[in-house]
Amino acid sequence: MSEISMPLCWRRETKPHQFCPGCGHGLILKALGMAVDRLQIADKVLFGCDIGCSLLAWDFFNLDTVRTHHGRTVPLIVGAKRVRPELVGIAYMGDGGAYAIGAQHLVNATMRNDKVMVVIVNNTTYAMTGGQLAPTTLPGQKTETSPAGRRTEREGFPLRGPEMLAAIAPPGSYVARGSVSRVRRLARLLEKGLENQLQGRGISVVEALSTCPTNWRTNAEDTWKFLEKEMTDYFPLGEFVSPHDRAGGAPKVNGNSRKGGG
Ligand SMILES: Cc1ncc(C[n+]2csc(CCOP(=O)(O)OP(=O)(O)O)c2C)c(N)n1
Ligand code: SF4
């Protein structure tokens, strides 16, 4: 299928990527590359990747790229964008980086409506460090630090990041959630986020549900089931805030219905 062939902004030389087999990062990066290609903005993009498995994206693209400290990709890209407003700033990070150690940056950038795009990889775990409990770990999900499964009475409920940001998102912002199970749709959400930035409207935040079979300790079939059933039930796909919403900030779900506790 021509539409999901290799994006032009990917590096031309052949070299092995470093993600584990079955990892969702490659699909998200492919979707992002498709969006950058469609908008023909490769020469304007500054791509920032966080610490975590997202850092393995540092040499994927023929894009100007910077690696940052854990959770600090948003302020770095915001700073670059303020100094060089002609750049298209993309912060690429995991759910731990975005919703735990870097949560204050994400919240403040959203409140300020900084004109950057944040792409958050939700794989329900701290993947690079061996699969510890993350803000997005599902109730009952086993991790290295919750071997009996997440107990909501002790560890709380998982964070629905886009829904939280939708509650404070100013007019002109764009907040959505896609999934590696729908790559073309994810590419479209990322394209809309980039268009929002190009039009100078406000911040764009796109969360992507992703797979981590290594830390989930799942085979191919169970990996896909966990993504399609448990994760998608708890984290509904859809657009939560669109720059065309007059009021901004009014949460709106265009995808699955909300399910799950919390
Ligand atoms: C300031 C700081 N604290 C902790 C770490 C250790 N650390 C490296 S990666 C990581 C977890 C990354 O998880 P996440 O952001 O969800 O990304 P993923 O690996 O799942 O893609 C942690 C805690 C670090 N590098 N820097
Ligand atoms: S540990 Fe998980 S997120 Fe990291 S590369 Fe492997 S499968 Fe992907």
C-alpha cells in the first residue's frame, strides 16, 4: 500500500532500529513521518525526544533532532520555538516523561497555549528502565513495582492525560488520542496537530496508545488484545479539543465511549 510506505523524511541509509520486536514506537514514528511528509515541513521541524525508549528515535529521521533530560522535552522545544518561531517544534516522549516527572511542564505549556506539538507514547509503563508502574498503568496490571497488580486504593487510578488537558486547554489548542492499531488515523491526528501549529493557533497534544511486549511479557496475540481491549476501553480514542471549538477547553470525545473506573 503506497500510503504506508517509508516516509520521505526517514533516513535513507539502512541501519537496524533499536526497538524490541512488536514495539509500537516504530508505528508512531512512521505515522509522524507520514504527517511531516504530507505537510512538506521536514526542513522546518525541530524534533525533540525524551529520555526513555523514545530516545531511540534520535536518529530515525532526516530532521533536526535534540535529546533532552527525562520529562524536559516540552520546555526545551517551547524555548526553541520562542527563539525561532518559524520552527515546527515536536516533543516526543513517553507517558512517564509526560505525565509524571514532566507533568508540570505539560500542564504549564497547555495553560500558556505554547505553539508546539507534544506526542505522548502511552505504553502503560516505564519501559526503558524495566517496566515499572507508570501514571497510565491500568488497574490490576502487573509491573516490576506492582507485582500483584495496580491497586487503585494504594496507587490511585491511571491518568487519562488528554482528558485532563482538555479541561484546561485554551481556545486554539488541539488534544487527541490515537493508537498504533490505527496508523493512518494516527497519522491524520498528528497532521492536524502540526497544521494547528503551522496556523499559529496553539498547543497540540496527541497521545498514542502503544505496545511494549517486552515489559508486558506478552506474545503477539496477547499484546494486541491488551492494546485493543483493555487499553482502548480505559483510554478512549478520539479528539477531545479541536481548535475550531469556540469555547476551547470543553472536553469532547468523538471516539469510543468512556469506560473504566477512575
Ligand atoms: C531525571 C531522571 N530521572 C530518572 C531517570 C531514569 N529513567 C530513564 S528512562 C525512565 C522511564 C521512562 O519511561 P517513559 O517516560 O514512560 O518512557 P518509555 O521508556 O516507556 O518510552 C526513567 C525513570 C532519568 N534518566 N532521569
Ligand atoms: S522496552 Fe518496550 S517500549 Fe522499549 S523498545 Fe522494547 S517494546 Fe518498545
